Amino acid sequence: MSTTEPGQHTTCYRHKDVETAVSCSECGRPICPDCMVFAPVGIHCPECSHQREARAQKTRPKQNVRQLARAGSNDIVARALVGLIVLVYLGQVAESGDINGTSGELFFNGALFGPAVDDGDWWRLVTSGFLHSGPIHILFNAAILWWFGRPLEALIGSGRFLALYMISLLAGSAGALLLSPNAATVGASGAIFGVLGAGLVLERRGIYVFGGAALPIVAFNVVLSFVFPRISIGGHHGGLIGGALVILVFSRFGRANPAYTRTTPLMVLGLMAIAVAAVALSYLRVGPFA
């Protein structure tokens, strides 16, 4: 709180006929008792008080998200998925006898391959997302899923995170088949890009699930998709779109924070529509009408 010199009085900036010896601790304008707003530190005028409250409203959603994550929200699904893809890769290596794990039955029967999907191997749309080709591939995907999957699951809950991951996986498979139906594609990248796409949508709304770094993270990974060979551009972008659509459903298309929304029948229908659309696109691309 600031005041004028002892014995020196001025008039309130809002009530010119009222003398006062008190001024706003923020802007220094003289204020009368009717205009004083007692803050945690000092006395504010009405305008400074309103501005302070507006700043608090902007930062409160970020604080709520951090508090929710610190409160011990479960990340068991993200941890289990990391463990599962590592375990499957070790099975590939053990079966094939080489470090890449691409010469065994797990790979040949589970990789995404358009002609095989057309022959009825529909499970490849899912199993391909749990297979990998080499140690760098598995380490990169496991690390990204560990770093970014856990905070997203902590925010939206384990059930919703699992739904987002699996639907993004299907969307990634659809994207891979749309661009490269005759290439054998494996990897969790499609689903992981769905996680990144969800984080991007949330952070554009001020929900900083990745600490405000979603846009550069997504941009960096998109660039990598075009720089390095043998990377499924369709799979990455399909998963990115799928994850973004799923989180929009959870947030009621941007009208609510998905950490606090209830799951409704309409929401379930929206998720089913995205999943069915991804599977339909896959079959339309490789099926008899392709």
C-alpha cells in the first residue's frame, strides 16, 4: 500500500469531491474508502483489481492441470503400453534371431500390408502398431510414449487415454494404407502421433499438458517424417488427425476441459464414428473398390 505524504490530501480519482490520503498500491491513483479493494498485498483501485482477477483467471486452468497431474492420476495404461511394445519387440528378436526382428512369424503375420488386409487379415490394422523394426525404432517410440503418454493419461484418465491411443492407431493404419498400401508398415508411431495431436489441440486451448511445448514437438516430428527414409508419412499424419479428433470429442469440440467432462452416449458415438471411419478408409483403399 502506498500513501501520500503526511498531511497531504488529494481527491479520489473516481469521486472528485472526496478527499483521501490513500493511493492504489499498483498504479498510485488516489482512492477513497468506497473504491478501496483489499488485496493479499496492498490496497487496489477497482481497475487494478479487475486486471489482477483477469490475470488469475488465465493462469488458473494451467494450475488446475498441474495439480491434477500431481494428485496421482493414474498412468498405468501408458506404462503398460510401453512395456507391451518392448516385450513384443524382444519376442520378435528372439524368434527371428536378428536385432531388427523383421524375419519371424510375428512380423510377417502382424505387419500392415494392403494385400493381406484385403485377403481378410483385418487384425493387421492393430497388430502392426505393436511391432517394430530395429532397436532405434523401438527406443524412439517407447521414449516418446513414456514422456508424453503419461501426462496426457494423467489429465484425461486411463480409459479415455486407451480409447484415444487405439483409435489413433486405427487412424494411423488408415493413413499408411492410403499412401503406401503395398509397403509392410510397423510401429507405434501412428498412435503416438495421436497422443501428440491431442496435446496440440489441448495446448491451443490453454491446457498445457506438455508444458506448452506441443507445437514445436509436433512440428519437429512432422519434419522428421519427411527427412528420414522408410518412415510412414501417412501413418504419422493419420494418427495425428485421429488423436486430434478424439480429444475434440472428449472436450465437446473445444467447449470444455476433457479432464472434467462426463462420458455421454453422444461422446461414445463420436468415438465409434472416428474408429469406423478409419477402418472403412482402410478397406476402401485396399479392397475390391480400390
